[in-house]
Amino acid sequence: MKTFRLPSDHCPTCGKHIDACTSIEHGNSPKEDDVTICYGCAEALVFDAELRVRIMPEDHPARRDDLFVLARYHMQQDVWRRAQ
Ligand SMILES: [Zn+2]
């Protein structure tokens, strides 16, 4: 895993400040159309050309990708634990 700095942004769902992301595959820096998961609320997000995030469309193929679904499930569990 490798962490990358991002332009300052906010999650469109929970408003959490976003200025970094961690790659779980390949260690490559993020690029347009890559997917990510909000640390604050586990929302499924997609990077735009400026590496700002938007909510992932319901028909995005990542929503059916086993690795992404599993990673999001674990993030949802982590969000829930932090809220206790
Ligand atoms: Zn969020």
C-alpha cells in the first residue's frame, strides 16, 4: 500500500476533508476514473481529471468488482466501529 497526497476536497456524502488516498493495488498514483472509498462514511467515489471525488454512479463496474466490494465492506465495518 502507498499513500498519495490529493488536492484538498470533501466527501460529497459526509463532508469529510479529503487530501490523501491509499492505494491497495499496484501502488500507482491515482488518475481520472480510478475509484476510492471515503474513510469517513465508506461512500464509493470516483476521481475526476483534477483528482477531486464524486459519488460513484450506480452502474459503475466497480460496484460489481469483488475486491472493491470487499474493501468497501471492511471500510463500512471500520466506520461503524469508530462510531461506537
Ligand atoms: Zn464520506
